[in-house]
Amino acid sequence: MKQLLVLALLATSAPALSADATTEKGRQWLAGDHHVHSEWSVEWDRSTTPPTPIRGGDSSYSRSRNAAQAKAFGLRWMVHTDHGGPGHSVVTRDHAYPALLQARQDVPDVIQFNGMEFDVPAGEHASLIVAPGPDERDQLVTAERDYSRSEPLQGSRDTQQEMLAALGYLRGLQPQPLMLINHPSRTATGVGVWGKVTPEELRSWHAAAPQVLVGMEGAPGHQGIRSERGLYRNADAPTFGGFDQMTAQVGGIWDQMLADGLRFWITASSDSHVNVRDGGRDYDPGEYSKTYAWARPEAEDILDSLRQGRTFAVTGDLVDRLELTVSDGTRSATLGETLPVSADGMLQVQLRVRQPNLPNANGDRPVLKLIELVVGGKDADGELKMQSRHFAATDWQRDGDWIRVRWTLPAPAQGGFVRARGNSTGERVALADLPGEDPWQDLWFHSNPVFVEVGPR
């Protein structure tokens, strides 16, 4: 009942984006969700040939309902991403796409993208996001029909070669779509013991289409099920503070990729199927997890922000604004950008975050207890070198509604990156999530990085 009351409050009194979050380009922090299921994530009657899709088999919600919930929880954009299956491209063409058009009419305040949860050959799942336009239906149908792992009625597409072929097709589309790997460590059997998605695959897929496959879920969905947060069912490979181990560990897989200069970003999503209020294991779009994109309220610029890393991920509305700036005293760069510095240069790092004035969807106003600035790079021998600085409330300054921390340090000798994160628990290290934990008491934000490129003295 408390969640329903808060939902009604958010629907009627959610504030407009503040003037201090705009630039001369008209960009704002726009909250969104790239992984949402509807009634067109069908189940299958396999007693028939071909199998018959069963509408509402995996979710009973319409796309219009999901968009309305997204609006109520403060989202400005979302992606409809239904599951595939044998011959599902016909469902996409004849049912899911018309439902998208209806949802756009019913909820015009939410920018809605055509997409699907792509069944990755030689992997698991990814959010595939197609740019709006006259070809958006046919581009998605073709991608699913010709490349989805689960589409064929006979045979198999579960090979790395098939995935590379899919990326080749997507890379050739104009405008280019986006792909984000979903719940990358959900099939891992231990910390650093990978399942269907390996670090090597992430690197090879990104290399094959660096402007298409641009990142992964840092925080997976299914956060409403407390027995196995995120549906990470192997107790030896859980989430950490609700985030995937590849992201949550400083010096882990994500940091290693960033240190190698890969422009590879993280997000947070709901993976909404059935809400916990209705007996499910999920939260609605925007209810618990948000990905904020620094963009104009236009589909093209939102896609550009996701492609270029002008984003941050947050759970439980711990923060709703973030500014990370890295400067050498004369030039500066922010999320997704690259700052050139001299080999003997100093970095001036500043992070500003803002906590919302309204309660979150659980009726709480969580307190930010710890901020961490993370700097990474490679040493002269090519080994990963990480530095962190932690800030408690006694260490930061207040600028009105904003919290500010600063750190001045030498630039990484070989170049590198700067990113930020923070939490409501005060933990200096993200701890493994245990069965029964309340996700609303364990909230985090993670920024995407600013890169540092070192030149001659």
C-alpha cells in the first residue's frame, strides 16, 4: 500500500527538470530504462509446429501500461525489449510494433524506443535499441529473424561467428542502433568464474562494432526478489550492492577494459516482467533503477548520450544529478570525454551530486553516506594500477542542494580514467548480497568515466 501511495504522489507532483541542469545545448539529465518486458514476451505452446506464441506468458502488462508507469516514476525515455523465440520476429512485426505505436500515442511524454531483448549467439541476452524512423520496424524484424539465437525453428545459431555476423549487420544500419549486454555475470559460477558471457567476448563484440555494442548493465534488473537479488541464483556469484561483479569490484573487469581505453559504459535497468505488488520479482521502470542520460529530450540525442557515455546509473533515487569534471587547470572534460594532459600534469577532480527532495518509491529519503573517486590506468609494465579516495559527510562541502568533493593528484603516467560512485551504507567496498537483504537499504550510484590521455611534457 505504501508503494501505491508513493506512486500516486510521484505521478501528480514529480518536479520538472531544474534550470541548473541545462546547458546552452538544451541538454538535461533525463532518466530512463532500456530493459522492459510486456505481454509480447510470450510463452510458447510447443505441442504445435511451429510453436504457437501465448500472449502474456511472461508478462501480463501492455506496452502502454509500462510507459504510463515509467512516466509515473519520473522517466523521460524507455526501450521496449521483449523476449524472442522460435519465429518471434512475426510477433515483433505484427503485434509488438503496433503496440509500440499505440503506447507512443497513449503516453507521449515518454520517448519510447523500438527494441528487444536479443538472444545473443554464443552469449545470453542484450538490449537491442533501434533508432526511431521509417525503417525502425523492419530493421528490428530483420535483426531478430536473421540473427537471434532463439529464432530458428531448427538448427542452431549459438556461435561466435553468428554473433559477429549480427554485429556486422547492425553496424551497417543507418542510423546505427545500440546494444547493451544484460546481466553479464548472471550465469557465472563464482567470482571471476564466468558463465555464458566472458570478458574476452565483451571485448571481441565491442571491437567488432564499437559504436553499436557500447556497454553492459552495471546494475541488473529483478531487484525486487530478495532471495536471489537480480536473479543471480548462484550463491558463489551474487550481485554486490545490487551491481554486477564486473562493475562492482574496483580493479575488476570493467576497470580493466577502461584502462585499456575501451569506451564501454554501464547502465541500470528494471528488467521488468511482473511487479512485486502483483506477486512478481521486479520493479516497474524507474521505480528502483534509473539510467540518467545527459541529453536533449529528443530520441537522437538520448541515443547519442548512451553511445558516448554521458550517463550514470543509480538505484533507489540515491542521487538525481551528477557532475564529474576532470581538469588540468586549463582544460576540462566530463563523462565520456577525454582530457589531454602532459606527462607531468596534475588532475583536479571534482564531483558534484544532488539528492532528490522527494521520497523515493519506497517512501524513503535515503542518506548518501560515502562517495568514492576511482582513478585507474596502466603502469609502464602494462599492469593495472588503481587509486581510490573515499569521502564521508565530514569530508565534503555543500553547495545549496549539491554535495561537492575534490581530489588533486598526478595524472596516471600512461593515461587512464576517472570515475565516481557512492552508497547509502557507508561501505568502502561493495559487499556480496545475501538472501533476504532489503534492496532499499543498499543503494548505490556509479558514474561512467572521464578518460585521461597523457602526452609529452
